[in-house]
Amino acid sequence: MKSLLIITLIAYAVAAIHALLAFINKRRSAERTALYTLAAAFTGHTVALALDWVQHGHYPLFGLRETFSFLAWTLVVAYGLALYRYHARALGAITLPIVTLLLLVAILVHAGDNAAANSVTQGVAVWLFPIHTTLLVCAYAAFFVVFAASVMYLWQERELKLKTFSAFFHRLPSLSTVDDIGATAVGIGFTLLSLGILTGIIWSSERSGRLWHNDPKEVSALLTWLLYLTMIHYRAQWRGRKAAWVGVAGFVLVVFTFLGTRWLGGYHVFG
């Protein structure tokens, strides 16, 4: 299975390189190569995730290695949806290198304790665990799209303000398209995060009898939820530059929730 992931990593790297070349040089051949190798890599990645599930006997979203791998997979899905709806190929120049890096880390990180995984993924309300974790990782992927759209918006807006247009300016989606991508992604991400938190509360209640453990990841997830709720609530007033900066700040909080809280200890042992 690891050999399949290595092959997948190589394919993702080729796709990322050609996505960057397509963005820099605007070559159709590079775009096609990026798309074809990405499709091959995604297929291999999907098979690897399925084999991991079968091999270890539990849902492949428990340890840090599995979480990095699954997050990379969901980022590809998010990019594919954005590409289909908005034809935002420039998003691939940001997303695919991150996907490659995440899968590289997943390959290098030591596999988690299978016994510990079984202790979490067994017992009452066991069916909620994969739903809870999948919803949250998919929310993280959506918030990454918000972040990428925010960066593209701020980049274009700065060049428009300074009236100094680089060669890359015309290769980015229009400001209205980027703003629409961000607005759509934040709505999807917020919905997924809300459902993820809700299923987590139910699962925790069934497993330990407590709705809230005052866990660092729980507190950080709640703060993330409140920030994106505020962003959606004030979306009409915060369109454009202000919304883009909130999108960047929100993603910083998402990264802290995903990684930073892990080293603070607490109830959560996955992701």
C-alpha cells in the first residue's frame, strides 16, 4: 500500500509542477498534463485509502498519517469542484503543491496505534465517528478554498490599486469570480463544520456521557465556527477586501485547530 502512495505522490508532484508551469507560461499542454496526471493520482489515492481501510480494519481517518492523506484527497475533490464550476485553473497552482506536501508528510509520518484506534472506533454510536471526522476534514478543505480565493483576491486588488499589473494578473480569475468562489466555499465549509461539531457532540455524549470536555480542539473549533458565522452574517457589508482578510485569518485558526491543538493534549486523539 505504501508503494501505491509513493506512486500517487509522484503523480501529484507531476501534476503540481505542470499546474505551476501552466500558470506561469499559460501553456495548454501543461494544463492538459496537469489534469491527466491529477486524475491518475486521484484514482490511485482513492484506491490506497480503500486498501488502508481494509488492511487496518478501521475507517482511515484516525491518526495523523491517515488524516493528512485524507485531507489531501479532499483538497483534490474541492479543487475539482471549483474547476468544474468556475474553470479556476489558477487555483491548482496553489492547491496541488499543498496536496503533494500533505501526502509526502503522510508517507513519512509513523502510523498510529491500531489498538488505540479500535478503542475509539468501537462501542456505542460507533457509526458517528467516521461521519464526524469526515465532515470536519471536508470543512477544512472548503476553508482552504476560501483561503486560496482570498489570497487571489488580495493579490489582484493590490495590483489594481497600485496600477502595476504583472503577467500573472491576467491569469487569475476575475475579482467577482474569486469573491463568488470564496462566498460559496465558506457557506459549504460552515455547513460541514456545523454538522461535524454536532455529530461530535452526539458521539461524545454516547461514548462518555459528556457533551463538552473543554478540550483545546473543541474550544478552537468553536472559535472557528463563530468566526465563519460572523463572516457569513456580515457578508453583505464585508464583501471584497475585508472578507478576504477574514478568510485568511479564519484559515490560520483552522490550521491551529487541525495541528496546534494536537500538542496541547486533551480528549481528542485523532487528526
